[in-house]
Amino acid sequence: MEDTMTGRRLFSYAFLLLVLLGAGLTISGEGIGPQYQASEKAFYLPDADLEWIEPGLKLEIRDVGFAPPNVTVTFRISEDRNRGLDRLGIETIGTVSTSFILGRIKPGESQFTTYRTNNPTSPITNVSATQAAADANGTYASLGDGVYRYTFGFPLPADFEVDSTHRLGMYASRNLTSFGLTNYVANATTEFVPSGAPVTQTRDIVRTEVCNNCHDPLALHGGARRQTQLCILCHQPQTTDPDTGNTVDFKVMIHKIHRGADLPSVQAGKPYQIIGFNQTLFNFGEIHWPQDTRNCTTCHQGGTQSDNWKTNPSRVACGSCHDDVNFATGEKHPGGVQVDDSKCTTCHPADTGLEFDLSVAGVHTIPAFSKQLKGLNVAIVEITNTKPGDKPTVSFTVKDNAGNTIGPLSGIQTLALRLAGPTTDYTFNVQEDARSATATATGYTYTFKTNALPADAKGTYAAGAEARRQVTIPGPLLGQNFTATESITSNPVVYFSVDGSAVQPRRKVVDIKNCNVCHKRLAMHGGTRTNATEYCQMCHNPATGDNPDGSRTAGFNVPPGTPPTSINFRFMIHRWHTGEELTRDFKIYRTFGIFSPNEEVHFPGDRRNCSKCHVGNSYMLPLPETMANTLAPREFYSPLGPAASACLGCHDSKDTAAHAFQMTAPFGESCAACHGEGKDFAVSKVHAR
């Protein structure tokens, strides 16, 4: 191994010398090595640096050996091109730290128990608690080409279960941040039975890739632990937080974290907190999950045991979300006292196929997703009277999922038509109640009564619709009916020309499919605006602000003299998703409430990943010249240029605002001069991970 790595190091020095002498350099995307993406920092390194630094970290478990009382693991660490790494950082760049966790499923149990534990004492309560622990104090033997044999630093216990399922987990890190790269992390697990028998029992309920739909990626404990199969080795009933007394068992802690502020205990005034490394306080009672917590299959999918949520109910799992139920006394449990889990399925079978019954699937039925809803579908068929100054006439249909016309429209709580334009960037936006529309043989027509197209309108405008209705859903097995808001399936948006020019739809920046990865079904404003960002943008445009005065009049606490702020989509959505990481207070004042992302939003992903929400290159500069400035009186300056309104949504400091202001001339922004694609500080480059 030493000869191989020394040779690579000498070659790297020679290669770098040639470059420095003028042999030239190429970008990694064109030269040697793996093809990095523009979203990765290594993409921007010259080949000379790639050859020398060798970015990346891969981890492979090759073998686990048992010779009681000793346990060994043979593993390999390598970089992105699969070249072996020196864990000490002598023959290759960067030390590689590794830690090991060994656990087994004891007879009669279904979760792992680790062999190694710690027993920390809380400085707050002076109480000690057992915690599963990783091992990193053993000995290493180098076998060459990045392969090592590690001998654990603790002996196997006398009751070592040779016929039980064991899982070995590893996590490793290689910090190359000093080279302009990142802290590379790798996890690996393997399952086996020491006797050589096949693995017949495992635990595979929640898959990492499902977590990463929102978490992008899941990265805990400083970012080194990223796989659920690794997490559950320590996060099991063996481990307790001594400071709060709370268990950190995965099935309890994860349910509680995701229900967060909606936990009955939190609603009653008791915070849900865990105190972690270095006495860091995590107040998970502030979490607001971006969808309905009854969507159990959002997390429970893909694993061989993912149906456990409904096939294997337990007091511990169910009581983690429903934490006001006391199974020991029967309080708030209609089934009375439950001393164990043996009778849970008597009342709560997995799935009877019925909604709103006592089956696990039935009691988690979300009224808005009920199969009994008939559907509310609006389609815009035609728009006439579309010249500047005209009051357009819209022909549309309102049907259920079977294609039947819904009527009369007076029975619908909300049905409105909206006009906005121009599509280069909306600055005109009006809406009228359309429940008085005239019925026709094929649907309905409505002519705008109050609002006309602007007299100076040019180009393409848009028409859209929103709707919702209240319906009653029978739930006879529980002896009650349920009232549900049936939202429009998706807001229709149709584009039309006001001057005979070719129709140009608004540029597509985000896709609702991306929103719904986390939100499941994006339904805002009481369900009238659903699954259509194209419709949201008609109102949330550069000219629209919130309403501090109206909010104050409605009885909310709004400081006198508070100016409005922008609710333009590109400004508001960036600001909203930055949430708790904002450096300044940000509130949206409406007549029906005050919304504060600083306090309510904890974005679970990495905001540098613009493609999480954006389509294609829509987040890159320059932006189209036709985009409008954003009116934002509450910001440091207003109006904000098109690029500034997006960037200052996340980067909200005074320094950043001053920079954007300085780079804005009366006739436009100069952002693309430095931040345009291909420039030294391109958006894709400064957001690379």
C-alpha cells in the first residue's frame, strides 16, 4: 500500500509541476476523473487539483469476523475514482475517521441492542442513563489499497448470541473543507448471523431514500450519520436522554419530532425537547410538518416491514403521536387499560377497506383525501372579449370525477375567476366571484362585471379559477359524520393574447411535483388554491404586498406604522423556506392572521440545492429582461430588482441588501456580471455542495 500511494503522490506532484510550468489545466468535467455535476464543489477544481486531492469518500464493509471475545471488521475506504485512501492522511490528502456500531436482535425482540454502551450523567438532573454507543478505540491493521482490519475495543459478552441477527454499522468522514471542498461522509451496514445461518429476522421499516425526499440529505450528529439502518442501531429502547428523561428510541422520537407542535403534550404546554451533544438543546416542539401527519405512508414505504404502522400497532409507537393517551390507566383510550400490545389488533386491525372505522388505516383517513369525495374539477373552455379595456367572458365547466356537471353553483362555498397579466411578469391581477355564472348546455359562462383588462394591455394574459366546497362524509362505524373541505383538484390556468400577438405562457420556474414531494398536496388559502403554482403566481406577483393595516383592523397585534412587504412568489417563497435561518424578523400580515416563518418553518433540506424546487436552469442568471421590479416597502430598499428579489429572499442581511442595492442602476441590475452562469461567482458555483 505504501509503495502504491507514494507513487501516486509523486505522480501528483509531477503533474502539478507541469501545470505550474505552463502545461495548462482543464476543468474536471472535461478531463480526468469522474464527471462531477455543477452542483458539486469538485466540479470547479482543475484536473491538477483533482489528481492531487482525490475528492470523495466511499466505504465498503468486506467481512466481519468473530473469534470470541474479539470481533474484527475488514473494510475499504476509497475516493471517487475508487483509489484506496490512507486513513491517517499521510499518503493521501485528509484523515479519514471511522466509527463502528455492533448490535443484535435478541431472542423474542424486534429491535437491535448494541453491545457497547455509555452511561452519561446529566449535569442538570444528576441522573445517569444508558445510551448505545459507537466504538472507535480499537486497533487497526493496514492491508493495502485502502483496506483495513479493525479489532473492536471491547470484548463480546458471555451471553453472545451466535444464532441471532447481527448488524454492523460504520460511519466515516473525510474533511476537505480547507481545499474548498466539503466534509465527505459515508455510511455502511451489513447484516449476518455469526453461526453462518441465513438472516431470517431484520428491521427494515423506514428507508433512507424516503427520508431524503425532504431532508436532502438526512445528516445528523454533525452530518456523519445518514442512513436509517445505521440510526436504529443506537436509536432503540436501550437509549435515553438523561437530561430530559425522554427516550430516543427511533419509533418514538421520530414520530414525536414530525408531529412536533401538534403533539397533544406540546399543545397542552409541555415542550418536547432532547438535549444532545455538548448540552445542545433541541426543541422539537417547534416543528411544523409540511403535510398532514396522518399520511403515515409518506415515511412508511419501500421497506420490507414498512407496513408495520398498520399491521403491528403498539402502545409505544401509537402513543408517541397520541401522547395524551395513558394506556396504563385507560385515560383517553376508549378501549380501557392495556397492559401489553397483545389486544391492539382486536379493535385496530390493519385495514378493513373502510374509511373512518377503527382499523389503523381507517382512523388515519384524511377527510380531504377520502375516496367518498366526488371530485371538484374546473376547466376553462374559452375566453372571449379579450381586447384591451374589455371585460372578458369566460366559458368553463364544473364537474365531478364522473364527468357530471355540478350545480347549482350557489352550493359551492367558493368559485372565483381571476385575470392576470402580462405573462412576462404579472403586475395586474383581479378576481371576481363567479357563482352567479349563467348555466349553458355544456357548462357555464361568466362575464367580468367590475374588472376590465387594462386599456394599455399588451401581449399575453392569463385566466384562472379557484373553488372549494364543504361536504359531509358519513362515518357510520364511529357513529359520526365528518365535514371535509373538498378542494379543487387543480387550479386551471389558460393563456390568451390581448393584441393578436403569439401567446406566451409565463416562464416555468418551479414544478408542483417538486412541491408535493414534501407537501404531499399543496393546498393553500383554505383549499381554494391547489396543485398549481402557475395559479399562485397570478396573485403573488411583483406588485402585491401583505396587509398590515387590515390585519390590525381585524384585531391582530400589528405595530402602528408597519409598512407592507412583498408577497411576490420568488421573494416570499425563498423567505418562507429559509424560515428559522433568517437573520431578521419576517412577518406576513393578513386579515385572517399573522404568519412568521422565523418561528414556524424549519426547512428540512439544504437550501443550496436550488433544483429541489426549481426546474431546469430557472435559478440561474441572467433573468429575462422583461421581468418586473418587486415592491417591498418593509425591506432595506424598494423596489427590488428581479434578481435581488429572489436572492434577498434567502440572504436577508443588511450587508447583502447593500451589495444588491449598490449593483443596481436606474436602468437595471448588474448581478449577472459576477453571478451569471460561467462567471467566477455563478449562482450554481456559490451554491455547490
